[in-house]
Amino acid sequence: MNQIQDPIIWVENLTAGYSGTIVVDNVSFEVNRGEVFAILGGSGSGKSTLLKLIIGLHKPLSGRILIDGQDMVSAEGQERLALLRKFGVMYQRGALFGSMTLLENVRLPLEEFTDLPPPAMDLIAMMKLSLVGLKEFGDLMPAELSGGMQKRAAIARAMALDPQILFLDELSAGLDPITSADLDQLVLSLAHNLNITFVIVTHELSSIYTIADRIIMLDKQSKGIIAEGHPQDLRDHSENTFVRRFFNRRGASDSVFGEFDGESQSRKKGA
Amino acid sequence: MPNYSSPHMPDSLSSSIHTTIIDTSMIAPGVLGVKITGRLDATSTGDIWRVADREINRTSPQRIVVDTSEMVYCDGSGMGFLFELRRRQQKAGGKLEILGLQPKFQHLLDLFDPSEFEETPAIKPKSVGFAEKIGRATCQICEHAYALIEFLGEAGAALVQALLNPKQVRWKDAFLVAETAGVNALPVIGLVGFLMGLIMAFQAAIPMRQFGAEIYVANLVGLSMVRELGPLMTAVVLAGRSGSAFAAELGTMKINEEIDALITMGLDPVRFLVVTRVLAAVIMTPLLTLFADLIGVMGGSIVLLSMGYSLSSYFNQMVSMVNYVDLLGGLFKSIVFGLMVAGIGCLRGLQTEIGASAVGDSTTRAVVGGIVLIVVADGIFSVVYYYLGI
């Protein structure tokens, strides 16, 4: 993916940090429309900070962030609200509202931002829950669910309004392999059929090999991007030994990689 | 800079400029034709849904033919609409044909099986019968009573053990709690005590002056502060300040699995967390009560001084009425109040359930429970002291 086709997220010379410490230093990259993009890195490499910057929870010290051509950093009021509507976020621990049932959690954005008739909202919320395999659990409270189920419900809530971009913080962490694989397929299906752009923040490789079109890898020491490209290319051809080691660790065996890579390639041709 | 205009997918927010139109007409007897033009997304589906709903209810068609050949985009809400048509026709035994649906949308629509969504998944209010309510409430009361007795037993045993082996107590933690619950409470206790003595003396002095009996204000302030108001007011402030803090602190620890961590490390949470807090409260409450008594009496003296009485006559009048038994009786009460406030705070904290509102609930229950216990115990003390002649 060398040519830039149609960036939906454009990050330019971004520098950010907390109380005098720089965490992300002069980072630039772009995410193309409809692609599954992953931000990788070890613990403390600044990937969560980068996510918070893009979704507007933190202000950078310098640099620009454009989402669909509009500046995320300087947007205020209605403009900012309109920008926020363009993406959904699944937080690492779900962040479901504890006083509402799952169905009410997913229904909330529909209630607030659409004029659908109430039975329509119920049905659509239920369909979103069904997509993540939680149709039977709509009337349970988040506290009654396991961590993995909460995470899946959080994805359903993030998808409630079918945003153009979905940010997933640690998609597969804490999930069993089958659920994780199902979610991978869901991501692929939504990206392919609805042209939704996915930005996945993770340090786990298993899903990345299956679904990511392109990744960037952040490094704690340089506070910047040390690798950018397709996971397979980086694994085989990166000049950086840390990157090669990261990709060649156990769990990323050739057979697994090969099996999923074919699918990923064919999807790209189709898209 | 790249070009941001998207050739293949218009912006979902600009759907207002892509007008979405629904045309419905009976194309044959019993056959309703529905043609959708434009974008079928979260913004536009509401109107489309209502129009279609009305038309289908009016005509009750055997067959619905949906023409989507000019529909440029369909998101999850639009998918919900098409699915609703399919579900509704399947339930009514009618037929649905969707023409010209792009394969990628068809693929998404096929993910849902109408037979799995037979009932409209409305949010059902959980209705509970009267008998069930009574049953549940009774069970809850029994559970609470059981938990209270269990906690009293555990805490009592741990306290006795702590007194037998003072070295086992984490005194550093206890002193820290004593500082926050006791020393830091001095300003508020002082202010409330002072004003209470002052106001009580002032309110009493005006009518008593008519009889030339204003010197007896000293008796009133001294007795009521030392025997009743000092301990009671201190305990109420303690319940609001520290009982709530204990419940919130232990509740947050419970939610963060810190209590579980203590248990799996082989440390008893009651010994580790409750004993230190209860000991701190038991030590600090009488001291705070003593402070409140003194400040309250001082507040009362201001009124009599302003009426021309000397400080020594105020003091002499008071000690003629208030003796050490009154003082010690009040201080003993305050020890019991402190024990109850700290105990109920810790108990509610440990009983915290999961969820953001759980800590709030525990805190409220700790304060309310604390105040109720204080007042009930005070009533019992009054009766007991009366029979003991104190």
C-alpha cells in the first residue's frame, strides 16, 4: 500500500505529552478510507496517547490532525460535534453505562441522534447486538456480563450510528480465540461491505495478521514511528531488528500467517 | 495535501444534500411497490420507516416489492428497515422482493435471520407482583441481618484479638485514619459546637431573663452539651465525614479487586482495613466530643458575658450542676457512637456491588445507617442512664 489513495485520517508532525514529558514526537501518518489500520507498539510506546489525540480527548502540543478533511484539534462547538459523529470508539474496558441494560446502551446514540420510531431503535439496537453475538443478552446489565461480553457490547454501541471510522482499543485482549476470530470476521465484513475505516490499537499480533491492511509501529525510545506497512512485509523485510523480532515472536507462525494473508490480499483486490 | 473529496462514498453527515426519497404505490392488487432513492442511513431512515409503516398498515399488501436500484448507500439503520420489512412479511405470511440491492448490502442483510427476531425486542419493564415484592424485601432484610451479624462477629473477634495482641494492629494505618477522621475534623466540630452552645444559650436567655433566671443558662448549656448534644453532634458529623469516607474507600477497593487481592494474599480484610478504622474512630470520637463540649460551653459563655455576668460565676454555676459522671457518661456514649459509625461505614463499603453507582449507594447507606444507629442508641442510653440514676 505505497500509494496514498484517499486518507480519512491525516496526522501531520504531531507532538504530544504530559507534564513536560514528550510521549509522541513529530509523528506523521495517514489512514485511508475503508482500510483496517493498526497502531502497534509495546507497553508505554504512546499508542493509547496517540488514540486519545486522534479522538480529541487530548490536545497535542503541536501538529495537525485532520479527520475527513476537518481539523480535529481546533474544532469547537457544532463543528466538533459533527466530527465526533464521524467515528465510534470501543474503549479498552468497554466503558458501558452501568445503570443501563445492554440494549439501552446500544440504543442511546440512536435515541439522541436519530428520529427513528422507538420500535425501529429497538430492532436496530438488537441487530447490532446480534452482530456481536449478544442478541440474547439485551436486557442484562453490564455488571452481569463477563469482560469479553462487555467488550463486544461496546463494539455494538460504537457501531450504533454506523460511523465512518471505528476506533478499537485492544480489540482482542481478554477474548477467547473463537470470539476473537468472529470479531475479526465482523471487522473484515464491515470494512468490505460498508467501507468503514478501522483503526485498531493493540499490542497483540494474532488479529493483526488476519485483518490489518497496514500498520504503524510506535517505539518507546524514539517516541515515533519505527515501521509502517503491511505486517508480512515488515516481518520479512524490515531493517529494524526490533520490528523483525516483534513480528517473528511465537503465535505468528508461517502457516497461520499464510492462511489469513491470502484472504486479506483478496479483500484488498476486491475493495 | 491529499484530495479529500471521496469519489466512491459520500459523507454520511451530508445526507441532507443527498435527498432520500421513498415512493410507494400499489403496482397490482395486493402488491405494494416501494422505491427508495438516495441514501438510506441513520439520518434519513426515520422518515422512510414511518412512511412505509403507514402505507403497509393502510394497504396490508400480500407482496411488497422494494426497488433499491437507485439507493446509493445503506447503513445499519437502513439495513434495519429492510430487515423489518422482511420480518413483517414473513410474520404476516406475505412476500417481500428486494430488487437491485447491491451485493455488498445484500451480504450484510443476509447476516440476520428473521426467525430469530420474531418478537419486537422492546425494552420490557420488569413487573413484579406484590407478593413477590414482600418476599424479596423479607429475603433482603434477612440477608442484611445475616451480613450484619456476621460482620459484627468478625469485627468483634478481630478487635478482641487486636487488643490482646496490640502488635498485630497496623498502628501506622490507624494513626493515619485517626488524623484524617479526627484531627482534620477539629475545625468543623469546633464551629458546630461553638454555634450550638451560643444559639442554645441565646434562645434560652431571652425567656429566662423575664424571670431573672438567666444565670441558669449555664446549667442548661453545660448539662445538654456534656450529656447529649456534644456526643450526638460529634457522632453525626463523624458519620457524614468519616463514615461516608470509609464506605467510599472500601467500596472503591472492592470494585478495583483490592479486597480480593488481600484475601488471596492471605490477609484478612477485616483485620487489615476494618480494625484500623474502628480503632481510630473509637479513640478519636471521645476526644472530639470533649473538644465539642468545651467549645460549646465557651459559646454559651459569650451570651452570659454579654449580659453582664462574669466568667467565674458562669463557671461556678455550671460545675454546681454538671459533675464527672455526666461527663463520663457522655464520653462513653461517644465511644459507642464512634464504634457504630466506623463499623457501619466499613460494612457498607465491603458490601459494595459492581458498577459506577454502587459506591454512591454504599456511601449513602453508610451515612443514613450511621445516623439512624446513633439516634436509636442515644434513646437506649437515655433509658439505661435513667434507671442507673446517672
